[in-house]
Amino acid sequence: MKLVVGLGNPGEEYENTRHNTGRIIVGSVEKKFEGKKIKFITPDTFMNNSGKAVVFFVKSKKDLKDLVVIYDDIDLPMGRIKISFDRSAGGHNGLGSIIKSLKSQEFIRIRIGICPTTPSGKLRKPKGNKAVLNFLLGEFKDKELSELKKISKKVAEAIEVIFSEGKEKAMSLYN
């Protein structure tokens, strides 16, 4: 079964936060795949326990190869996506939970950039753990939400390519 997971936190208070980027993207792209054999989920677990939900759906190596996880990345500029495969969690607790639960990191990820940039394009990342946490749990501004809508179209195309032509082709087109 082809599975696309959007990471985030359940509950209204987290609905439009940056840490809910995966959930927001999945909510907007799943409609484009109606009638296709792709299951979209947004776990009802909190981000740090995402693996508990994902392990329920991934029972074999084949399931693992058909898994795509979408999540926020503070190390990418807003508006950018990056597709990767078989990588570490890179400090992302939701991804770490999935890797631990599946006992494997051999699955596809679509990282969604959420970091603001300077006019010259440099990342303006918050400094310090508390500032990072406040940024992640902060709500998107209207301009950022409209940027997410644009990104969701690109993500939908990438998912289509991943499942029809393979992850390598998707990486070459969208990274």
C-alpha cells in the first residue's frame, strides 16, 4: 500500500503552526489523488510519537519502500522542498520516532522549508532552543500560508512522480 504521512500535532491550537506543515500539506494534496491507491494519514499522535501511528500501517519491506513522510524543516528556506531517502532524523523528533518504531530509515521524505530568509536569501534561523521551539509552534503568517499553497502543488507533483517513475526521478526534478 502506498502511504503518505503528514507530520504534525493534533488539536486546534496547533492547526496553523509551522510544526504542522506536514499535516497542512497532506490536507491540501490528498484531494488530488482521489481514486488512486494511495493512503494519506495525519497521525493523531503528537509529533514526538509519530512512529506509533506509522508502524501500524508499515508491516513489510515493501510497505517501507512505499512510504513517504512529509514534514517541516527549519534548515530549508520557506518555499523550498527537498526529497531524500534513507537518511537520519537530522534532529527532527517526529522522524526519529518513525525511524525508531520501524527500525529502519529506508523510506522517502519530503522536507518542507519553513525558515524565513533575508532579502539576499540567507536563512534567518532563530537562535537557542527556546526561540526555535517558539518559532516551530508559532502560527504561519498569511503570506507564509499562501506560500504553502504553492508548495502543495509542487509536493503533489512530486508524490505523483515518486509513485509512477521512482524516487530518483522525483529527486532530480524537485531538489
